Amino acid sequence: MKPKGTNGTKTAILMAALMIGAPILAGCTGGMSGTSCGEGTTLVGKECIGYNDVSYTLKAENMAFVGVGGPIDGITNPDLPVEVGDRVTITMIMGETNLHDITVEYYNVATALLVDEGAKDSLTFIASAEGTFAYYCSVPGHRAGGMVGSLIIGTGQGPSKYVEPQIGAALDVETDNIARDPLDVPAPTGRTEAADVHVYMEAVELVAEIQDGTTFTYWTYNGTVPGPMFRARVGDTVFVHFTNLEGNTMHHNVDFHAVTGQGGGAAATEAAPGTTSVFSFKAMHPGLFVYHCATPDIPTHISKGMYGMILIEPEVALPPVDKEVYIMQGDIYTKWRPGTDGHQEFDDNAMFEENPTYVVFNGKFATFTGEGTIQAEVGETMRIYFGVGGPNTISSFHLIGEIFDNVYNMGDLVSEPMKSVQTIAVVPGGAVVVDVTFDVPANYILVDHALTRAFHKGAVGIIAVSGADDPEIINDDA
Ligand SMILES: [Cu+2]
């Protein structure tokens, strides 16, 4: 089994120690066959085989492993050939300040997770099974990002099948609810002149329930998914105060789609844990804009929850409504399907295949149902600020039982809105503003109308509208 959870490093070291101990144990006991293996030999199958020590060194940098010394020198993600029975040592040297390890599939060994440039650690194991096995970085997204190569044992033919571990126990949660309150929308600026606007953001890594009984390690802005909604006006200067909390494992930053300039602010905000940066930008275009983390592996940082939106009001504000709501859709890639109790692990392969296990509103399976149901009254007008953090899936955004009165397509607040729309496509890194008027009481159901996502993967929510019936509009007993 692959080491799990936050104590993975320690487990990995322990596992490595156990594997190093294996030949010694075999020498003492002789194993199942009754054969006694001498020093410098190990039991492979029923035979004692003298092992050779084989060592490789890999430098971890730029989302790859580069061979150091010998025939692999300078080769990116080199094949590592060894013979059956060899005692294999792989040493990782950090070529950059980041977070990396080397984990060997099937053999349950890993180096420590290292951070600092120049840091080193090794893993050692006896290559007892013939086959081709991946060595890779186990940090979420890094294998998909390119930190993977092949360890070829003997002919390379053999079991080489990675047995998927069972899910581990759910972890203690660090927040009661990862989902941002959809009613937590800042008030209209009410201004007709430009101003300086300050926004405060913290990268927070934390464990929360993705659904009842199932936990997941999220990376967030300010501890919720999505991060806060911000509001400014075209012509304003926005100051972004970005802190990557001390104790986080990863670098983070923020790329605002509302920004004109390098990376939308990603370069200016790139921050190691425990550091803060500030940059400012002029809001040159009105609209509803997504922001998201743009630290490699970018799709992983987004999938784990690092996105939100900023509304840049146009010169002529939109007509007022009774209630404003903030919802974002995201796709999450985990090893096990929804409904599996325990602690979900991020799945790099599923992400590479763009095959999410969860598709969710505000970070959580079926968020706006049960206690999370959104309440409204007959006669109310509601404006929904809806965006897709993604990273990959397009939303076919639909409200079962209603028709959108106004659709500010693509978050464009300058053109005239579209009218009377059933379903609106919202692309990853895109947004829409829709207005709806509730004419009769009902449980209106928000969905991604790619309905597998709604009913199996979690992109479903309810707006419960109470008030007087109107049989002119709908009559159950006509
Ligand atoms: Cu990030």
C-alpha cells in the first residue's frame, strides 16, 4: 500500500527501513522454503540470490527527474535498469526549492518529501519482482506534470501491476464546511468615481468533508471553495494582499483574469509558505472575472479548490435585485468514487484523463441540498454570479423549473443581456451572470445539465422557494 495521509513521509521512511531489513530477515529464518540465505544474499522466490548493490541518483527540478552520473547522466526521467535480486538505492537531490519525493510503485518505498534546494534523501529496496514499475513524485499533480520514469527489473516483463490501495480512514476536519456561503456576496460599490480597493487573500491548505463521511485535503483561498467574491468598479485600482500561510506544504499564487499584465498577477504573488506579497492593478474592463492559482501543477491547484471571482462593475451598474448569489463549479479527481467513506486521495491519472470523480458546486458534493439549501420567496428576483473554476469541465448551467430572465453571457456586463434562456454553457475560467424571478413556490434544482455530473458526481443544489401558488402559471390538478 502507498503511504497515506499527512504522515505519509514517516510511513514511507518506515517502509523503506522495513525493505532494507528484508534480506537480513531472510538470512535468519530461511523463509518459507527452509533455505538459509547467507550474508549478501536474499531470498527471491525459493532461491537465495546474491545481491549486487545498484545506485542511481536523480535531481528533481522543473517537474522532472534528471539523471546524475553514470549512463543516465543528463537524461530526463531516465529508465533505471536493474537485475532481479539487486539491492537498489535511488537518491534524490533537490534541484530547486519546491516539494518533491521519489516513490516506487509496487515496492512501497519512498524518499522523504524534501523542500530545500540541495537537500538529499535515498530509498533502498531489494528488486524481488521482475517487471516495469514507475518511479514518480507523489506530490499531487507532480506525476501528471511529468515527474515519472520507469524502473526496469530484469526483462521488464512481469507483474508490474500497481494494486490500488484501499481508502484510508477519514481524517479530522479543520473546518465544518468547506463550501463558501453562496449568500456571502459583497454589496454593490454604489460609487460613480474610481477608488482604491484592497483585497486580502490567504492560501490555506486544510482537510474538510467533500461529502458526509469522506474527507479530502483542499487547497483554498481563505479556507473555503471558492475563495471570497470581491467587488470593485471599472477604473478602480485594486491592491491584492496575498499571504501563503506558514505551515502550508506548497507554493501558491493568484492569477486574476481581470488583470492586464504578466500572468494576471501570478508572478507578482508567487509565494513560499510563510510569505506575503502585494501588487496592484487597474480594473480596465468591467465584467465578472475568475481568479485562480497558477503555481505548477496548475490544474491540480485549481482542482483542489484554488479559485474564486471578482466582479468589476461597469460604469452603469446593473439594475438592483432582491438577492445575489455566488456559486462556482469545479471538477475534482480522486482515487475512489463518491460515496466511499474515508480520506480521498487526489488521482493524477484521473486528472490527466480529464475524468473527474466529483463535479461540484462550491467545492462539495451536492452542496446546496439538505441544510445547505438556498432559500427564497415567491416574487423575489435573484442574481446568480456563476463561474467555472474547473480546471477542465464545461458547465451546462441550468435551473430545473425556471427560465433565466437575463443572461449576461460570458460575464459580459456591457452588452445587452440575452433573454429567456434555459441552459447556458460556462467554460473553465469563464463566468456568467443570470437573473431569475421566482413566480411560484417550488424546489428549483441547480444542475450541470451534463446530468451524470449532477446526479452521480455532485453538481446539484436546490433553491427552495416558498410563497403562494399561482394556478395560472402551474396547476397540478388541471
Ligand atoms: Cu496553489
